[in-house]
Amino acid sequence: MSYNFKIEKTTAPKAKPADESKLGFGKIFTDHMFVMNYDEGQGWHDGRIVPYGPLALDPSSMVFHYAQELFEGLKAYRVADGSIQLFRPQKNIERMNNTCDRLCVPRIDPDLALEAIKAVVDVDKDWVPHSDGTSLYIRPFIIATDAFLGVHASHSYIFCIILSPVGSYYANGMDPVKIYIEREYVRCVKGGTGMAKAGGNYAASLIGQEKADKMGYAQVLWLDGVERKYIDEVGAMNVFFVIDDVVITPTLEDGNILPGVTRASCIEVLKANGYKVEERKLSVDEVKEAYKAGKLTESFGTGTAAVISPVGEYIDGDEHLVINDSKIGPVAQFLYDELTGIQWGKKEDKLNWIVKVN
């Protein structure tokens, strides 16, 4: 099906970054954005590409008061021949619609969402950086816009897509990070919104991240909200452990962990290459026992922003678990090479994950 989005080009294009080595992450935004409205009885309508700029919202818009909103994150990559491609965008759209279900937001037709992403990226294709390790970050989001103070699902929404040229998520790139194990606070519980990519989850995690920042750690490792013993995820990524040559990652079955696209891709790549992978409950105590026995050889995080982030050390109170001498392990390096190779078109896409923009 063909979608004819209205396109209004900016009359005041911004200067593009001259030095792509200084892009950072999420600091610069392109010239245009995609916007579409939803109204009850009319459905999603009026998809359009317009100049990037503020959204006009009533102060009583429900998103401000009841946090009915959600977002996604994926990337566009420029390959050697100059063309631009996406990595598994259908998985992001599937997760977005699952989040819609959890937050009582109307779903968006997956084909429409994909065409909207491709269309706005194509309009701003000159913003996709050229340097190794850089990409165009894509942020689709939905907000509730009913002007009403009362707790119920909104009857109107805005779907928007903004774009940002980015470098490495972490300033030190692939250098292993230090992770603080949070014992006081939790980010979600079984039956909550942990599986949804909703802003409220991230707001709940800020207090732990603030503690970690003050102590000089990059991220927080969150534990389950009931027993406070099983590992959930790191604030910005899913987490993996290599114990006795088995790659282990927490199970999604309780619904309190975000089903990461990079997480799923890592599991598929590992299994396709003969690695033994387990998705199951994993306690901090089991990790510590494996560490003391010399069986914990590696740990890493996975996510769209950083792709693979090796963990060099976990800190739990006074205990310090230094993993693999704070060096990148072979499994993390293998996954990074495989995934980025596919994303930037340097390796064959054997699993048909790539979607071309142009």
C-alpha cells in the first residue's frame, strides 16, 4: 500500500555538523519531523512531514498529568555505496504496538509506521552521517493530547518521529563500564509496565541512576521488584552473563523486562553460531558464586543506542566483581562485529533483517 504523506520542507535549513567525531548522542536534531494525529471515530490521520519545531499542546493535555505516552528507538545507517538502511524496524514497530496495548493507546498500522519512518529519513537523508560508528537515531513517540483532567485513556493522540545524527552512546565507546547494583529502589514489578517502552519506567529509574552517577558508575543494574534478588536489566540496556561457556540473560516471561531488539538479535546470532544460550531467572547470588569460582568470564549489555556495551565491573555494596580484567570479552566482541557489520552493510545479511530506505 502506498501512503502519500504531505511534505512541507523547511525554508531555513540548519547547518549540519562539520565534525562527525563530536556528534555525541541525542544533542542534535535534523530539519524535519513526521507528525500524525489520532481522533476517536476518525483513527490515525493526516500523516505529514513538517519542519522540526515545537508542538502546540494545551496545558491540560493528559500526557502532562497522567503520563500516557510511549516511545521507540532505532537507527538508520549509511553504507559504503551511499545508500541508507534500517535494522529490523518491524521489531521496533511490533514492540511499539505492544506498548500501545499496555497503555490503552490505539495501535498504528505496522506498514504505515514503517513507511512514515522511511519517508522522514529519506527527506533528511543528508543528515545521515558518513563516519564509521555513526548513525541517524530515530525516535518515534506517541503522546495523549486530550485537554482534560481526569484519569482515563485519551481520545486523541499525536504520533511523531524525530531524528538525530549520533556517535557513540558512551563517551568512551567500547570501553567496559562499571555497573552499580541497586538494592534500595526498583524500576518495575511483575504486572507493571516493565515490558513497555514508556517514559514512566525511565522516570522511576532516575533516582538509582543519580546514585550511580555520584559514585562514578555508568549505569544501574536493576533487580526484580518482589524478591529483590533476580536480575532484571540495566537502565539503558538488557544484560548478558557468560558463565561456564553458557551465555545467560534474564527471561522475559514475568513481563518486567523490556524485550530489546538488540537482545533478540544477539540471541539469534549466538544460537546460529553454535553458542549455548539460556533465557532464565538469574540471581545476583548465582552471579557472585560463579565469579568466586572463576566461572563468570564475561558480561555485557545490549541495546540500540550502544549496540554492545561490555561490563568491566559490578559493584554491590562493598563487593567489587571485576570481570575479565575489565577488558572486552570474546563473546561481546563477536556480537559487536556481527551486528554492526550487518547494520553498516559490511557483512552479509543472512537473516533478512535489513530494510532499505532508498
